[in-house]
Amino acid sequence: MPAKTVWLVMKANKVSALRGKRGLHRVKGAEPPIEAVSQLTDTNPNNHEQLSNIERKTDTMKTYIPRNCKPVEPQKSIRLPRPKPAAPVTTAALLGRPDAIAKGLVLFIGLDVHNDSIAVSLAPSDSAEVRRYGIIGGEHDDVLKLAKKLAEAHPGILLKFCYEAGPRGFALCRCLRSHGLDCILVCPSKVPRKPGERVKTDRRDADGLARLYRAGELTGIDVPEPEDEAMRDLIRARFQVGKQQHRARQQLKMYLLRHNLRYGGQSSWTPAHLRYLAKIKMPFPVQQIVFQEMLEVISEATARLERYDQEIQRAVPGWRWAPAVRALMSLRGMALLHAATLVAELGDFNRFAHPGQLMGYLGLVPSEHTTGKDRQQGGITKMGNAPARRALVEAAWQYRAPARLSPHLKKRQEGLPKTITDIAWEAQRRLHHRYTHLTRVGKKKSQVAVTAVARELTGFVWAIARQVKPVAATP
């Protein structure tokens, strides 16, 4: 048998055996039997065509069909495919996919508020990016339109607004809250800032507010009720007029001192001092005009102060916090003006869980710089509400004298509960002892001692104010 014929027979046998293992069967008549192949010789020219056909049929798989095929597992690749990075959820994607918003998603919105414009930045809670929305108008309607657009783009999402307290006041915050939106005001002095930043823009400020609000680094300040804000405006206006009167008096005294005109009495601005000023005659008419104008400014400021005091006396009894004001007037040094100032500036004392929180809020705690074992304390921090701190310090000077109930103080305590009067009496005893202890020889100066007394007086104010509740508003 020729070599080529033997090779074809062997190849056919191997192919048949291999296909049998794989579950393939031979179609009848598709492949010639092995015997027929062995009878073919190379001598006949017609046999070459038959041998080529047999060779082609043995090499192809088209003549076989599967029977009882078993699933063939794909070959595992030795080289692992490179994992694709997960695409972050961007704000743009959120704006374009309202249906993909997860449950509980919060969108923090930072507003840099100005008179005519507001810079807006967005910070979603499930992403690390901050997107600049743009610049909108400065009216309340513009902010409400912004909230409506974001609510339509994110059905079911929680919107949280924040902006720094400034000249725009509480009106924008009240407007957003009245429409069911969450908004806080941030104290500018407590916003974390990087010391190395030297570029400040409106958009960067909005980005920082949104980023810090999302991180939980911002704390909202208390927003008073409109009635409480009105009373606070009245008391602050009275304080501003007092400063104008004090400045005008200093200017007049310096003017007279430059012309060597000195008052020889004990105290200034008493009736005797005013009679002395009425007798002064300047050497030149133009100087007399200047002198009379300065006197007129002082007289006008004094008359305005009297009108403000009368208005405060009429407004406090109808105020919802009138019981708290009357309770604080039981303390020594706390007349109507100082008591009304504390209540108007601080509002509800129940928001302070501990008197130490109120002391820190008023800035009456000492500053501190501690490094390792080296601990240094300095002056008070002077953070927080300055008018309330000033009222407490002025009242603390009254505790230099020994404890006693004067006729005026006894009249102010009439009708008050015994728990409140007991606290007021304990304040007199303790604070006078504290002042005398601090002002001994070699101890603290009187100003430092009074500041320490004012800090402890804050605790008694906190204890008394929490004993009373505001009057419910009549419908």
C-alpha cells in the first residue's frame, strides 16, 4: 500500500476516535469506509481525485452533527482582565438622572449672600465633589425658584441650605423655613478657614460652605422670633444712642480742655456741671457757635435716651418673655434695662444644657494655650454676644458691696416665687465673697475680679431664667 494511502487511513481512524469521544456521530454516506480507501492506488489517475475528496472530508467538521453534546467549559485565561474603575456619582449625573436618586440622599447647598447676587454651590451627600451652580439674583423669589428647580430635578431629595450671618439678617432663613425648607445661619467667626488661603471670591466662599456643611463642621445660630427681634432692635438702638452721647461728651470736654477751661466740681454732667457749662463764654463768636452745637448734640442724645427708656418700660410688660425679665430683676444690679437686654439677646435659656455652655457662649471663659505640660491662660475669649456680656459685667460691679436687700431690690422681688428669691440671695452672698477673695493684697485687679464675678453671675442668671416659661401667644 502506498505511503500516502496509509497516512490517510491513520488520519481517518484518529479523527473518528476523537469525534467519538466528543459525542459526535458520523452521518451515513458522508465518509467512505476504511476498506475502500485501502483499495485505492496511485496507479489509476482517477484515484487522485477520490483521494483528495477523502482528505478534504476527513479534515472538515461539516459532515458531523452533535449528538448528546456536553457543554464545554471555556478555557480560563491565565492573564486576569484589568478591573474597570467605578464611575463616581457626579452632581451632573444626579441632575440628569432623577430616577437614580437613592433613598435618604441629601443635597447641601451653600449660599454666599450679597445685596444683589447670591453664589450657589451644591454638595451631594454621596459624593466628594462640590459643583458650582452659578450666580442667581439676591431676592427671596430667586432663592425659592432655585429650590423649586432642585426639587423638580430630585424628587424626594432633602435640600439643606446654609449661609453666613450678615447684613441680610434672618429674613431669608425665615422665608425658606416658611416654605418647608431646611436652612441654617452660620456664625462667620466660627467657619473653619485655611491660614494659607489668600484668594477669596464669592464662588469659593459658597464652595466652602457647602463642603463644610456636608462634613458637619458648621453649627447654626439661633434664629429669634420676629417679636423677639423687634425687642432686641429697640434695646440695641438705645445702646447706640448711649454711645453717641458718651462720644459727644468726650468731644466737648476735650474742646474745653484745649482752651484751658476746667471744671472744679466733683462729678461731671450733674446739674451743677450743666449750670457751669451754661455760664461759659468763648473769646470768639465762631468758637461760641461750636460750643453751643456740641451742647445741643449732648442734650438731644440725652432726650433720645429718655424716650427709649420710656418705650422699653411700655414694651416689656406685653412681651412674651416678660416673666423671665421680671425674674432676672430679682438679682442685684439687674434693673429693667440689663434684664431685658439679657433676655432679648439670649432668647430661650433652655437651649443651654449647662451654665458652662452659656459662659462660653458669652465669651467670659479665659483663653488658653497648652502645649504638653506647659499650660497658659490669658484673658477672656470675648466670643459670642457682646451686648449681653457688657450687661453682665456692668451688673457684676454691684457685688463689691456686702449682701443686703435694699428697698428698690425688695420692691422688685415682690410677688416672685421663693425659689427665685433664694437664688438671688445666694448670688449676693457668694459673689461678694468671691470679689473680696480675689481683690486681697497680692491677688487680682478689680477689673479682673469683676470679670470673674460676671462669669459666676452667668450661672445664677441661667438658674433663674430656666425657672420661668414664656407667655403663650394669644390667637
